[in-house]
Amino acid sequence: MEKILVMGGTGAMGMYLVPQLVEAGYKVYVTSRREIVSHNPNLIYLHGNGKDLDWLESEIKGISFLACFDFIYHSSDEFKEKSFRLLELSKQYFLISSYRSYSVVSGETLTEENLLKDAKFRSYEIFEQDRYGYGKAQEENFLRSLGRNDWTIIRPTMTFSKNRFQFFFGDNFDVSRAVRGVKTALPKSVISKRTNITYGKDVAKMLIKLVGNEQALGEAFHPVSNDTLTWGEIAEIYQEVFGMNYVVVPDADYQLACTDWRTMIDRFLDRPFSNEKILRVTGLKPWDLGTLRDNLKEAWAESDITRFEVSRDTNAQPKFDILTDAQTDLVFVHPQFQERYEERLKSERLAFFEKINNQFRINLLDNNWQVYQADSVITAFKIDKANDGQWLNLKFIKPLERGEKRTVKFVVESNQNVLMRPFTHFHGQSIKIFDVVKLEAYQKTEFTITVDVGNLIFPYSHISFTSTDFSNHAKLIFYTEEIDLIDLNANYKIIKSDDW
């Protein structure tokens, strides 16, 4: 009986691959950090850290494997260091890469021959923070450089399974909001952009037929669905299957609510994928794979819905409540986090207000400055608990262009003597620091900052402030006497869907 090694085989693909391999007549060994008991003599769980090759090699000593599926995440440096040992584990090593490894291509159907990200990807602003995609491309390129072909590269797109459903934001986020009866959101620019979302069971069906397949050696494959759909079409299917209601919002507002959007930038691109190669090599037909609608229904029927009901997220979920003008019932928030959830709602709501002569939005990120509406109509906002060394980010509503110079005046009052340092940056990079501003207690201090973009590849997007001497109870008030405030109780204009 041929033997297969599956490293980390309990995820969205592995949970279907393992039983299908056993059913196909293989003896399967699976590494897992969790202790899992198998009642099938042809399914053996190895309890331990699959990244520890010393441990793994001792566990499988003397066993010859036909194939090894490696679902474990390695950094590109780790992969280079371990690559020869990984290849020696079996006759055919399956590297699980990603659709995010592709370079800047948008609009055409992606085949396995499209270019991958390389060192030049850093010159593209949109990919700057997608380290995962670049790392996978590096792993692939290194594997090819070894001069051997006892491997197969797998580039899955977004893959779902029971209890784990991909949508735009990520794993289970949007579906959980559907279960809780609140809307989610899609950025406006992606409604007509295309992609493929694939069922883990169909991925497994394709992968099995690559095992021991001579045509698969030294090659890369897309194990993706037949359904190439726009995000708008996908959203309608999710609405039918999960009852997921959604609103379409400006990209800038979505990105304000989803601060990690740059790490999933490929979802913003028009990226349809071809599965022609893997169908041809495996002999599968298009009708052997299910439709997105039918597959979602099947996976949802097998899911534990209680997993989707209670949230511990006090970061993105409150932001999406504000973004969609929704109100999550606190019964769906874990009791330990309910008070924090309500506090976050209050503070994050101001991040969606236009600020200071309509030049900025507050961009709180996760640095715990607590921002509140101010009592005076001439006050833009006030800060409580400005802890030492934290950043307050003001994001330009109208981004600066290369070569642009912009001067901004600020009037600030503190409840204590404090030193505050202003600086400009592009999402935490290319920082330019200005002179320290000395604030005297209960005295308004006026200062100006001139932002000179010059020829920066990534022009400054934020003016930020950090403290060098704040206590936990420090309070700041930023004044502006020129802003045209609209009296909406809070003296601000909330951007609602009716205004888009």
C-alpha cells in the first residue's frame, strides 16, 4: 500500500484531502498539533509540530512516502533552509503556494504561466504590505532553481470548507455578520472585478489525481472552480445561501474599516483564474466540480452555526457596524468584551467623520488613543488617555501627489505640560520628523506643518503625532475655527450610504 504524508492536514483543503486519500486506497500519515484519535488503521495522526523536521523525521523513520502535501506555513528563509530535507520526505513534494504569488496582472485570465512577484514588486504601492504573496513567489523560484522536478506547486485561490467561509474581508467575518443579522460591506471598485472561490472538497478531488502523475512533476497548477464570478455575483449567492445583506461603500471608507486591506490587495484586482491545465492533466471534466452555490449550501449544511454567533472582535466588527449603519446586538458579543465593544463603537465612529477643514480623517489603527466628540462647535475633536509614545494618525482625505507641497495649521490644547512630536509618513514608512511642539497646560498652542512630498515613490499619506511625556490621563483638544461643522448632535457630518 502506497503511503502519503500530509503536513498540517486539518485546514480547509486538508480536511477533505485526507479522507479522500484514504478512500482512494492510500495509507495516510497526518501531522497535527491537536491530539486526534483515528479509528482507521490506514489513517495515522502524528501529534507534534510539523515544522520541527528533527521530530518529524524521527516519527517517520524508515517509511517511504509516494507524496508529501505540505500545508504548513514556512517563511521564505525557513523554506530555503529546509527545502532539501522537505524534498527528501517523499518521491513527490507538493508545495502549497498561493494565488497571491502573481505579479501585477489584472483583467486577463490568469494561467500558471503568468509572472510571479519578484523584488521589483516593492515599486508597486499596492503590494508593499503583501509579504505573504511575495514570500510564496520566492519559495517557488527557489524550488525551481534546485534543478530537480520531484515537486508539484499548487496555487489555490480563496478556499472554503465547512465551518470556514471566505468572502471579501476574510475567514468567516462576513458570514458571521449574516448569522448575527447585521449587514456587511463591499468596496465599490470590486463589484465588477472577477475571481474564483473554490470548495475544499473540489480542491482535494483535483489534488489526488496529481499524486504520482508524471505530467504533474515540475509543474504548477490552479486547483480552482469553474465559476469565475464578479464580487457582485458572489455577494448575491452569499445573500441566497447565508441571508447575507451587504452595502456597497467607497473604497476609502472600506479601507478605513479594514486596516489590513493591503495584505489582501489581490481581492481588489480583477483576477479570473483558468483551471484548464489541471483538468487536462487530471482527466477531470468541468461537471466533476460543483457550482459555488451548490458547494456553499453543502458546506453550510455541515457547519456548526454556533461557531459564527458570538464575537470576541472589538476591532473590525464595531467599525463595520458604523460603516454599514448597523447595530450588532450585544447578545452576540462575548460578555467579557461587551463593554469594550461599546467603547470602541463610540471612539471609532469619529474615524468616519471629516475633520479639520475637510483635509483629514482620524485613522486610529490599533494604538488606543481614545477620540471623542468635543463639546464646543469650534472644536474638531478631543483625546482622552493619550498614552506615552502612541500615535494619533490624521489621514489625508485628498492624497498628496508627487511634487506637491501642503501647509496645515493646528491649534492644540493639553491639560498638562507635554512635548508632542509631529511627523509625516506613508502608512508608517518614509517617516519625516518635525520639531517637537511644547504644549503648556491649558494654553492653546498654534503651529504649522508643511508637507513637502518631493519625488517620493510613496507620497506621504498621514500627519501623525506621538507623545514623549504623556501620562495615562492626558487630554488633548484639537481646535479649528474654520471648519464648517454640521450640527448633528455631535457637530459632525456622518458619511452614510445615502450620501454616496
